[in-house]
Amino acid sequence: MSQENIREVGYLGDHVGSSVTILGWVESTRSHGKVGFVVVRDGTGLVQGVLLKKELPADAWALLESLTYESSVALSGEVREEPRAPGGYEVGVTGLELLGASEEYPIQPKEHGVEFLLDHRHLWLRSSLQRAGLRVRHEVEQAIHDYFYERDFVRIDTPILTGSIGESAGTLFETDYFGETAFLAQTGQLYVETACPAFRKVYCFGPTFRAEKSKTRRHLTEFWMLEPEVAFADSDDNMDLQEDLVCYLVERVLERCSRELAVLERDTSELETLARPFERISYTSAVALLQEKGSEIEWGRDLGASEEMLLSEQFDRPVFVHDYPKAVKAFYMKENPEDPRTVRCNDLLVRGYGELVGGSQREDDLDKLLARIREEKL
């Protein structure tokens, strides 16, 4: 097959009036007497092909009437504008070729149970909802890399198999490594911290594994985590970076994924009105506010999911809660000079979800760090 006129659906607007060939998979077909329609997906979008029986070879019309869902085809013809068609363009078909027949495709355009769809996960990915979700995820990941690249951060690829414990030993996935014990990485933090003095601004972004016992939507055994480290930055700098990154990602997704968000039926009104600056409130003030709202939380206890949700509902924008009690946070967080009971850390809470980002200023006083290690019996 000649590659000369092959075009992608997402760029048909550049070829109005030209003859093109589209390679893709059949989403639907229908015919009404002497006129037929086929909707084809190529990964960049959907396009409708219009077929006139009198202008097609008999075998091409017969092929249209026998095409099955998800068969792969080559569709040729002239591109023209059509506001009612998917994507705003259609192809007046002059040629239709079957590249691969799809017989007894198990996922038909109807409702299916989750178990059935998971059993056919490799095919489920072709559905509009799955495609939209993956496209948004792809855009977020690309935007993350673009954000840090534009600000002179260096990406550090950290190991997946490691001999060190990064978080709680109770959430480790353990495996044999040629007679030694290795773990699936819980975090890349230790590695990017050691790289930070080499480059000043670094980050890692990759898969993370936690053997969480909880079966909630908030706890995953495998997820991707972003971990930046910046030398000579304090807790306020940290929150500034988090706020700027979140706003950058929201703006990027709204700009480039409007179609996907519509497919997912997501209400984007709060994202579209995201306002800076984000609120900032100390843990101590947050506890007082929660108690005013009827919570039984006491100072010194970490905020749980219910407290985070209640607190986030009190603001019309994301809120940073900073300076948590030392006893509920990691040993490496810097002591707050204004209140030694607390450390310079923060959680970013968003309405309807709770914690989105967590961060801290690292302890840079060696004597205090060693004292904290001894306190924690590490």
C-alpha cells in the first residue's frame, strides 16, 4: 500500500478538498438504500465516510454491508467539511479495502459488567471511555516532564528493585534476588536526594509499589508518583512549587483534552475557575477550625480522610495545611523553629478528594537529624 496519501484523522482539517487514505478500525456502519456510512477510528480521532452506491464498485458496497465492529480498513476519498460529522469533517469514499476482519468481537456497543470487561481488558482499551482516560493521563505525564524541563530540573531514573526500605516496612513487596532479598520500590526519594547536590533541582517520576491492606479507592498497590527535590529551598518555596505545578497541569489538560473530558462527562467548572493563591493554614489552625465544625480531632493526631475532606470544603480553592506535629511525620523533616513540636511540611488538600500533594523541607542540621534517628530507633 502506498504511504503517499495516508493521513491521520486528527489532521484532516489541513487536507480539505484533497484525496486521502485513512487507516483505522470500524466503529459503526449503516446504509440507507443507495447511501452508506462508516465511522472509522485511527487513534487520533473519528471520521465518517460517506459512500454512494452508484459511485462505488460492487465489491466495495458489498464490503460495507458485511463489515463488522473493530475490523481494520483502508478508506480513501476526498475530505470535506461537515459540521454534523464527528470531528467536523467527512470523507466522500471512493475506495474501501478490508485489512483485517474482526469476527465475533466480544465487546459490543452495549452495557457490560466490570468483570467481563476486565477479562477482556486488552480489548476494553479500545472503548471511548478508556481511550479518553488514557489520553488525559498521557497529557498529564507529558506536561509534568515539560514543566520540569522548562525549569531546568534534571530527571533521575530511580531503581524499581531496591534493597532499601523507603517508607513503612509493613507495605513492602518482597522478592528473591539471586539469593538476596530485594523489594519493589516504595519511593525514589533517597535516590533523588543523593542526586540533588549534583544538579540542585531534580525529580523522579515512575511506578511505586505499596502492599496496602486497605481496599479503598484511596489506596493502590501500584501507582505512579512524582518526587521533586530542590536544594536551598524552604517550606514556603516548596508550597510555591506545588501550587505552580498544579495550576500548570490543570491549564494544560483543559487546553488540550477538552474532547476527552467531555467523553468522560467530567464537570470541569472548578478546574476552569481555579484561583491563585491557594489558601495556607497551619495544622494548629486547621485543628481549631475542624473542632468548630464539630470534629472530635485533637491536637497531635494526624488528619484522616474525613478530616481532610471536611477541611477542604471550607475553602473555595485548594488549601495547604502546613507545620504538622513532629510525632506524626517522618524523621527527616525539618523542625519548625517557631514551634519545635512541629515540622516544616505540608499537605495540599483539594475539595472533594482530600490530599493531592505532600511535601516537606528536609532537616539539614546533622546533629538534629541524628537525634531524630535515635528518637525513632532507626
